[in-house]
Amino acid sequence: MAAWYLVPKFLETPAYKVVEKDRNIEVRYYESMLLQSVKVSGNQYKSLRQGFRPLVNYIGAKGREGEKISMTAPVMQSLGDKNNEWIVSFSMPSKYSKKTLPEPNNKQVYSEKLKPIMAAVIRFSGKTDRSGSLIKEKEKNLLNWLKNRDFKIISKPKYLFYNDPSTPGFLRRNEVMVIISD
């Protein structure tokens, strides 16, 4: 039980500062992030699993030159531009830049650097399932909270998962995030 709780606490996460807090919702300012991402097709649940594997192979130096890259948290997922397209991403440890990141051997894996952003985030625990009902409920709560504020939503929702699939639901940290502007 302690391992499920403690392991994610030792993983590097993207740096941010809390600007505003209202129970389980925070407005955060994030520093820039370097991501390794893949685009996959399917439903939310299936595509998360499908996108995870090439990213794990990338950081594990499977079939590419260079050292292994430390695992980070969270695993991020967002809708792509096409129907049923999803983007699954790992943030890279802060010691890397786009120039120092090892070249992937899988053409599906690509790098992107996000500029500093302001984001609204709702944090929750629980196990996400194939129906996606828990994520959709939290997304709706976050969007409703934002309706009553003077923020403009400038991104599709992003789903953030901090724990491995074997972690019991009550110990999991999940978040729904949208990028916002004043």
C-alpha cells in the first residue's frame, strides 16, 4: 500500500505555481514543458493504453541510441484534431532540452515544447473506466466552475494520470486540465 502511495511522489512532475484554489480546483501557472507524444485512434480508454507503450519504449531506450530516461508523472491525454484521435504524452525530465533529447526510433513518437501556460485543473481520485464517466463528470464540474469566472478556455480538456493502473482507485491522483487566459 505504501509503495502505491509513495512511488508517484518521487517522480518528477511539471513545475507550476498555484494562483487560485477553490476546494479541488486550482488555477495554475505552469513553466514550459517538453513532451514526447504519440497520436493514436480509438476511444479514450483504449487509446491511453495504446499510446502508453511506444512512449515507455522510448524512455526505456528500446531500439534507440542513448541512455534510459527517467519516468515522470503524469501521463497526459487530450483529443486530437481528427475524429477519435488522441494525443498521449509524457513530460520529459527538466534536465533535457529539445536538442539533448535522444532521437526516437519510432516515427510515431514526436517532441513538442509547450510554452508557459495558465491552466484550470480539477483534481480527483478514483479508477477511470472504459465508459469514461468519472472523467466526463469531473470535466463538466471544471467547465461549470470556469463559466462563473472571467477566464477564457483556449484548449480542449487534457486528462492527467499520476499512477500506474495497479494502484487502487482511492489512492490514485487524476486531473482534468484546460488551458485558460484572462
